[in-house]
Amino acid sequence: MDALRLALPTQATEAAYWDFIEEWQQQGERIVPFAVSPRGYGYAQWLAHQRAARSADTCAAGWVPSHLYLLLRGDTIVGAIDIRHYLNDHLLMSGGHIGYGVRPTARRRGYATAMLALALPLARALSIDRALITCDDTNVGSARTIEKNGGVLENKIEDEGKLIRRYWITLV
């Protein structure tokens, strides 16, 4: 997993971003984490939205501040991870502090595990002492990723007809 790094999106990552998004769309999958989705924005507008999301003063109404990082291998985005600064009621139940996704063609190669390991010190730097991370009960790969990074299963809950696993990782 050498040459992997987390980086905030910049103007320089635009071409890699659209390549990343196109792959998800070609696969017909919902893009995760949601924060990386273009949501109809052009890149400049999406980038401005990402910058605004980092502060409680400028993030969208009803959202919590967060930092979205891209997992880069060279110039290719292989994944994305969103670190939410704190939890609201919804995130406490099923969203958690951290959401992540790996592009479809890069799965099952250890990228999610490496990406989460790289993100945990960044979460700690945001004063998160314990990080809640959730996944669908059927997503065995994500459950293993969380467990490999120290996640301890607290419980399983039902949310919108799906069973969700809720894990905590102590960061102090």
C-alpha cells in the first residue's frame, strides 16, 4: 500500500475526480460517501461546497461540518473518506463520524483498511476521542475494515429497513 495518501480535493484533482465519479456511474452504484457525489454541481462549485463544509459557520444548513479527503495512489483517486466533526441525532444512529468508499475496480485490495487507518489521526486532530463508524450488516468487507482498525461493535439497529452495524474506535 505504498504511495497512498489522503489529500483534500483541489483544482488539481479535477480530472481524477471526474474519472472516479464516472466509474461509479458506469457501475450503476450509489456513490459513497455521499459527500463526494457531484450532486449536479460543476467541479468549481463542488469544490467550493467542500471548502465551506469544513466549518460550522459555512457548512450547509442541517449538516455538520466535515472534511472530505481523497485517497490517492499517484494521480488516481481510489477512494474517498468523509470525517464529520461531531454527530447530530441522525449520524449518531446510522451515519457515524466517518463514511468512506472505494471505487468499484479497486475493491478487495486493502484500500479501505489503509484509508481508514490514514484518516483516524485526522479525526483525532479534530478532537474526536471516539469515532462512530457504521456499515450495513451485509457489508462484510466494511465490517472487517472497521474491525481491523480497532472498531468494537456496540450494536446493530434497523434504519430504513436495513440492519446497520455501529462500531466505535477509541482514538485517545
